[in-house]
Amino acid sequence: MLSFILNQETIHTDMPPGMTVLDFIRYHKHLTGTKIGCREGDCGACTILVGEDQGSEMRYRSMTCCLMPLSNAEGKHIVTIEGINPPAGQLTPVQEAMVEENGTQCGFCTVGFVVSLTGFCLNNKEATAEAAISSIDGNICRCTGYKSIERASSKLINLLKSKDGLTPISFAIAQKIVPPWFAGIRERLEEINSSVSTSLEDLPKTKPVIISGGTDLYVQRPEEMVHTVAVNVFNQNNLKEIRDVGSRIEIGASVTVSDLMESPVMNALFPKLKKHLKLVSSTPIRNMATVAGNLVNASPIGDLTVWFLAMKATVVVRNGLKDGKAHEIPLCDFYQGYKKLAKKANEVVEKIYFDKPDHTSRFNFEKVSKRTFLDIATVNTAIHLRVTDHLIIDAHLSAGGVGPVPLYLKNTSSCLKLKRYPFDKETLHEMNHILQSEISPISDVRGSATYKRLLMKQLFLAHFKELFPSS
Amino acid sequence: MTNTDAYGHVRGESVYLDDIPIIHNTLFACVFDSPVAHGVIRSIDLSEAEKIPGVVRILLAKDIPGENQIGGIVPDEPLLADHHVHFQGMPIALVIAESEEIAHDAAKKIKVVIDPLEIITDPRIAFQKNELIIPPKKFKLGDTDIAFKDCAHVFSGRADVNGQEHLYIETQGAYSVPMEGGGIKIYSSTQGPTAVQRTVARVTGLAMHRVEVEVGRLGGGFGGKEDQANPWAALCALGTLYTGRPVKYSLHRLEDMRMTGKRHPYSADYKIGLDKDLNIIAYEAVFYQNAGAAADLSPAVLERTLFHCTNSYYIPHVTATAYSCRTHLPPNTAFRGFGGPQGMFVIESAITHAAEKLNVSRSVIQRKNLINPGEEFPYGQKAESEAVTTWVQADDQFGLEKIMKDAHDFNAKHADMKRGVAMMPVCFGISFTKTLMNQARALVHVYTDGSVAVSTGAVEMGQGVNTKMLQVVARAFSLSPDKIKVHTTNTLRIANTSPSAASSTADLNGKATLMACEAILDRLKIVAAEELELQSNPDDLKIENGFVFYKNEPTKLDWKTLVNAAFVKRVSLSEHAHYATPGIYFDWATAKGHPFAYHVYGTVIIQVTLDCLRGIYEVDFVKGVHDYGKSMNTLIDLGQIEGGIVQGIGWMTMEEIVYDEKGKLHSNALSNYKIPDIHSVPHAIDIQPLSTNRESLAVFSSKAVGEPPLMYGIGAYFAIRDAVRAFNASASPRYDAPFTHEKVLLSLHDSDIKEKSPKYRSSKA
């Protein structure tokens, strides 16, 4: 039995926990405002808001519910357009801006935009045009060319600037961005959550399926997932921490990309974190996709994997979910072959950790894809250097999309050590030679092997242009 | 006024096909489609699929009671494959089951044995093997053979342009409901309700009057639902015929992308000749259209390629030949621009080729050769041209020279960032090139409470046609919009419709609506004169804001009273009007005529900035002047312009359709076929209306706006090329759209690639 609140209604359901929230709301609750565009999180037509009790107040995030198992709704507030609509004949300021600026043509993607922008109004982010646009970076529209939607968003910025110290929810209620009953949701959730058992069942003995954000499992095998009894770790609070433990940083398995992006700890260590992680999928996906999911998925082009490879991260896996034995695997040894991991089926990723960068550290992440944002990389790469006075004393380079697994480029990394920047031509030539010998890209829909090799070389150069801007 | 549908859209209350409340007893359909692009079916094994509980029926070609044929122009496309399969994704069987999930599961269990035959995916190879859909088409003006001899400069080359996935966010679908007496009602997401009706009738054997097609609205069409909405409707109808139950099929995105055709890829050879003053004297083009496995709308698309092969330019000697080539891809189909953009890409490539060789700016050749009023298109129609005026006004308002100079200065200062600029003039003919299709009907009812209902043949798919129809009625009757309701498109109310296509929907249906209103108004004025006891000319009467005016003075007779008076006097308050565009004709025997009611013109300046290190780019701006006529709705028309530009830029830049040599689609999902997102659109789009006093034929002197702006996007291709050459002056990439990040990087660093040892080279899968 799963319990959550759908708009105003408290739901207790025995539907399969693997069913998508999308199918539940459209075909069981007949709330047809949420649309189906692609069922793989790439269009945003099914965007909903997911509210969580954060102790003192609710926090809402946009998610594409085509990839969201019902089990991830447990104990949360699920908001669809029907839960945002004011009484008949009226519109919220978000809806009004979209109407007035002609931000809707065929209308099929529109609800997704309205929900995303409503989520933006409900969060605590600064009221800038850039932040508003980021909130709809997961919504695809084929009709408008987005310019009218940009104009609608700027209208909202003006409204949000009048927030005046109110909490986001109270402000949104006062401005009729959401209905007044939103004020009572936190208490209602508290009540539901107090009766929900939080203890996690341990893994089944055979072929356990562990699900977290679901953003890849529901793309790869959506039909199978509906009836799979998966162990869900998405809601495990103990797996959601980002901790600074002295010399190293520990990141829990269920930390999402958005959590990373918003983490003060991470932002202090990686000044360009937001810019870099903006290249990773889209806001609603970042709100769901987790660190462990990205690692375990073993995609040769996993963005976070490539990121953490350059940080020489270590993966901590535990046998089962309860009191099993933990052991550690360096991330660069985690991938044994295409989609083949150096962990047993019943071992669950608990966290990863890496040594804290220090004042000599320079880090960069590069990614090029067919479309710059909201796309899978053709090639991605990260680099972590320690530099004193233009002398590279330590170097770690990683790359994705150029081999069957995400690569830690060991030889290129060691070649970089004790080199001084800028490099002379011969050194560059030599390094590129080593770099090219470490990769083995194949031609596919994301690009030819020739292109990927050239791109790898260019992004390698781009790292240094970014890290030594004045040189 | 704002779009009348917007209120429902933003509240999620607008009803699309998949939102129609499920009727009790509904069954769900799923197609089993060919895994092989070309072959002979040896056997189909349904046994495993039929065993699944909940499977009601699996239908094959042999079960079709009517004709197994959905080809509209040429009867060459079976609904379900009988002996042969002609493309991957060709429907072979239809599973009807109690749930969508069961239908999908069962489709996966169907087994088919196919003896493979040779697969052709390249239109030039199809041409060599004489695999043509129709005999070649040719346009001729003057004599190119002679003219080329007199040219100071002659250049020839090849240009290729890829297709484009429509990617309407609402996938294809249909819902078929049995009606009493053996009829069928179809809810369809179609641009062509009559095409659906005709196809359903043909396949089921029912007469058309027993097939009702209802279209509420579309979640996008762009041409993809002009003819390719037909099969799903016909399949659902078959299901209903066999089971007597409602049958619904809303395609999964992967099914939609795999089974439906796209914009036609073209390969073309061109030869362009200029005199010493850079006047284009002669132009030859041979187009190889990749039609896919069946005709679909390809012949009509092919014709429009020829109609627009000289874009906005006057060229005295033209020979253009076009071949519609049969390959083993899903039949390609209509897409905004309908072959016109492909024709334009080739002439723009030819001009660029000449400009680069002669070391002059493209824009010099473009400007010099714009068509003037009175000059002749290759198909005989004389231009009422605004080509020069839109160019001059764009230049005046935005300053081409300064933009180019600024870009040049920027490029001098930046080693790794380069700007490129391109002008893109567009001339697009408005009317269906098939003259008979230029007709429409509208039905207007005035009810006794004064409210008005209107139905037309127009399908609302986001282009705002409902709002425009409402505006026509509001203006004709001088009524407030809340008194008027534009209803769904339904073949019982409006028969024999043309599809909503060719940018002509508002023109044609708007005129018919206006005629219907005027007929009612004429009758009401007579009633008003009687009611006001005036012995006057009805022309002295008019209706304004709900009251009758006599000689411009208000009377106390209001709209509702007048309507009731008419009803009491047994005067008809309804009208069904018919409009046919006057003065258009075309003779294919001579390939001359006057096929278009008018042309839409415009000119834009596009600038891109290229990151030469990474081979990625951004479109800085698209600025220009567009010929709206007198826009009926500036908000809606601006939306069409901006949306069209971005869709065109998408086609030219990131949207890359990839089929392998087996005819398998690799760009088969949104994860690997990328359309513009909000970050990839031009930073600024500024399109100003042309100021002109020229009257237009269309309703209230407006001009069609749907397709023309897409072609502005072609400018992005040439702006990128300009930027590439600013970085690498020796780069001369093939004219091969789209200009993906991959092609950009490879062009920027072409010398780098050549240096590489062979092991780094490999061909694309």
C-alpha cells in the first residue's frame, strides 16, 4: 500500500509500485491535463511537481512522471495541473502570462511549461530570467520557437521580485500562483508519513532490482519495470547526504544531480559547478537522477561518472541494504567492460567519496553533444589538476563516449604530471598521441569515430583554455 | 486578440485524442510492423500472440474487406503488407486487445519470416535503377544550353539536404466507435478529416456517408498528419468492423518515429551561370527526391520543389528536373514548406558556391538577382514581387553592412570564436499547387439567443485558425468574441474538405466563413429595415457592437431582437458557403500557369557565433522584414514566424535523421533526434512587418503565414558556413545539411583530420 497526496486528495493505493506516476494519474485518476509526449523524459509534456516535507516547509521540484515509479511518490505531494488550476474562469499568473504572450500554440506541451514555471515560483531560487529559463529547460515545444515563452517568463520575474520576505508557499498562495489549500499540505503529509513504515526491506536473494530515480531504468525497460518488484532507495534519507568529513567529501547514493548543484559544500569546492552540471540533462531529470544511478548504469557517457573519475573517487558498496559487509572499489576499477561492474548483484552502492580539492586544484568539465543542453554527450571529459606556478604536479583526466566504459585516462594523466603550461608544440603532439592511443570510439548515432577522436583532442585543449585563462 | 484556445491549453482542459473519455468496452490496438526494409513475407506466426489472454483479434491484409490500399495520389501503398514489405516499420498485423499493455505484449510475440531483397536507401541509386514513383517533372524557362555559353562564370556542384522528423508532441492516433446501422465514427488526430474518411471508407468498404470523422484539435501536425494520419484511423476502423467495439490506438513515440515518413531528403546537382556583373543568367538543377517506399504526397512535394527552385530570384534561363525516387524508407510526406525549402537550399548553395569562388559576399549576388514585379517565375506566373522591398527595408532597419563589419571586427579580435552572417530572402507561393484543392466550405448558424456557431474545414493544430475564424465572424457581425463558438472539424458538418495545409487554411476557410456571414447579414438587413419600418437601401444599415445602425446612427434594434425577428419571419439564420480561389490554374503539359493566388516574401539577416575550439555554435539573431499583408492577428502571426524560424533552424543545424544501409532508423527517439530546446534558439528574433499598400487576395487582405518563415532558417546554414570559413579560410565543406556539430568541427579542423593516420578514420554507421 502506497500513500501520498495527489493534488488535494489523499491516496492509498495497491497499484503496482513500479507503475509510472504518469499512467496512474492519467488512466486511473483520469487527470488528463498531464500529457504523454515521449515516455523517456526528453520532452517534459508530463512534468509534475513533487513536494517533500523539508521539516519546516514544503519543497517542490519538477519531475517528468513518465519515468517516475509510483513508489517514488510515497509520502509526497504530487501536483498536476488540476491541482494548480484556480476555479473555472480564472487563471494563475503563470497561466495568464502564457496566454497573454501567446506562449501556447497547439497546447500539447503547454501544461508542462505551466507546471515547471509554477514550480519555479514555488522555490527559493533567485528571481532572474536565467533561473526562470532553467526551470523550463526540460520542456520541449515544437510550435512556438520559445520566444513567446521567454516573454511570459520575464513577466513572472517582475511578479516574483515583489516576494518581500514571504516564504515561497505563502507568497505563491497570496499571489494565487497555487490554491490556498497548499498551506495545509505539510501537516497532512506529516500525518501520512508518521504512519508509514520507514524500515527498508532487505534485498531479495535472487536478481534484485534496485531503483532510485528511475531515469534510466524507465527508459531502457519501461514495460518490464511496471511489474518488477524493485527495491527503492530513492527515498532513503540516510543515502541523501553530502558530507564534508575533513579531508574528503562523501556523497550518498541517492543524492540527485540537483542536490549536488545546490550543495553549498560542492559549490565552494567547484566554483563552476552550476555551469557544468547545467550540461547534464534537464531540470526535471536532474531532480530525479541520482549519483549511484549514474554510476551503476555504467553508460560509457555517464556525465557524473566522468566527473567523479577525474576526482579519483572511490565507491562504497554494501552487501544488501541492512547490515551487510561494506567494501570499497576505486571508481576507475568499477567498470570491467561494457555495462559490466566490479560489484556483485547483491551489493548496493551506498556512497562515494573523494579527496577534497585544495587551493592548488583546478577542475574542468567539458561536454559536447548534438544539442548543447538536454542531450546525451557525444564526448564528455573532466580534468583535475594540482598546479603550482604553472607546473602541473598532479593530473587526472577522464572521458566518456570514447570507449565501451567511462575511461580514466591513466597514461595521459601521468604524462601531464610535471609538465609546465603552456605546452610547446611537441609536448602537445605527444600528449595527443597518448590520448588517442587510450581511446577507442565507435561510430554511432551520436557521431563518427573520426569526429569523436577530433572532439576528444579539442576538448582536451579546451580544458587548458578554461584552466589557464590568461595564458 | 489572444488565442481563443489558450485558456483551455494552460489549464490542461483542451481535449486531445488520448484525452477523450474512454467509452465502455473499448479495445486497444497495436501494430506489428516489419523488422526488414525489403523482402517477401514467407510466413506469419500469430500462435504465441493469440494465446495471450485478452487478445481479441489479430488482423492481417487478407482480413481487409475493402481495398487494401491507402495511397492517395498513386495507389501504391497497402495498409497492411500482403506479400511484400517495403520499409522497416511497415504495418503487417494489427493486434486488438482488452488493454494497451496486452496489445503491445502480443505484438512482440508475432513472428514473421521474410526473405530479404535488395535494400535501397539512396535516391541516386534508386534513380540509376529506374525506381521512380512518377515520371520526371521539368520546368523550363528560356534556354539554358545557349545561355550558359554566354556566361562569364559557370559553377556546378552537388547539394544534399536531409529530412526532418515532424516531432509533433502529440503522436499519431485514432479512436474508432461503432455507430448504429453499421457506421463508424472516427476521432482522429489528422490535418485531413476527409482523407481519413476516404481512406476508412476505401479500406472498410463502407460508403463515405457512413463514416464520420471528428477532429477536435491536434497537438501539432506540421504536415505529418496530412496523409499519414490515415492508416491508424483505417486500422482502428477495421478493428471496430471485426469486433463491433470501440478501438483506440494512440501511438508510442518510438512507433510513431519508426513507422511514419518525414520531410523528404534530397540530393541535387546544380549548375549556375553568371555574367560579369554577377547577374544570374542561367540555372540548371536536377533534384533526386528520396520519396521512401510509396508515393504518399511525394509527387506534390516534388512539384513544389520545382516551383521554388529559384527562391526569390529572377533567372531568365532555367531548366529544373525532378525525380521522385523510390527507396526502402518509410514513405516521406508533407512537412511545412512541402518541398519548397529543399529547392531553396539548392539555389542558395549554388549562389554561395559562386560567391566563394568569385570572392564576393553572397549577399551581393543575392541582392542583385531578386525578382522584380512583373518578372516571370520558371512556371510562367508573373511576380507581384516584394522581394526587393523586404530586402531594402530589412537592410534599412537593421543595417546589413554594419552587422557584417561588426562580425568582421569580432573575428579579427577572437582566435577561437568566429561570427558568420547570412541573408536569407524567401518567396513562397500560396495555394495548393493542385488547383482543385483550393476550395473550402463553412457553416454558420445564428441561434435565437444571438450566439453564433461556426464550423469549417479548418483543423486547429496550434496555428490559431480557430481564433482567426472567430475573428472573421466577429468582424462580419461586429459581435463580441464571447458570442461566437468555433466548433470541431467534422465531416458531417463540412464535407469534402481539403486538408489543413499549404498555409492556405485561414485564407480558404476564412473566405468561406466571411461569405456565410455576409449571406446571413444580407438577410438580416432586410429584416432590420422591415423592423425599423425603413424604406431604405439595406446598404444604409449596418450592425455594430450588437446594434443596428442606420446611416451611421444607432437604432434601438439590437442583435438579439433582430435575430429573433428574423426567426419569427421564417428567415434562415444559417448559411453554408463555398469558396474557391479565383484566377488560379496550372497546365502540366506545358508546366506553365498561374498556380498561386499570391506569394509571400521576406528577408532576414542571421548571425551565428561559432566556438571553434569545440565546434559548437549559437544563433545570435534573426532580424528581418516579413510580408504579412495586413495581419489579422499579429500575436498569432508572430508566433508562426518565430516557431517557423526555429523549426527551420533546427532542420538546418541539429536535427539529423540517421538511417543505416539496412533502412533501420537510428534517430528513433527524442534521446537521439534532437529538436531545438529553449537554450538553442536565437538569442533575438526581430521580424518587422513589411510596409506596403498592396492589396492581397486573402481574407481581410491578410497573407498566409504558416510555412514561409520556416525557410528563413536556411540562412542559419550559410551563416555557419561563413563562420567556419572565417576560422579556416580554405574550408570548403560539402553543401550537406544539417550543419551538425560534427560537420562543423570536421570542417574547422579539416587539415587535422587529413594528418591523422588511417586507423583514426572510420565511416559512419
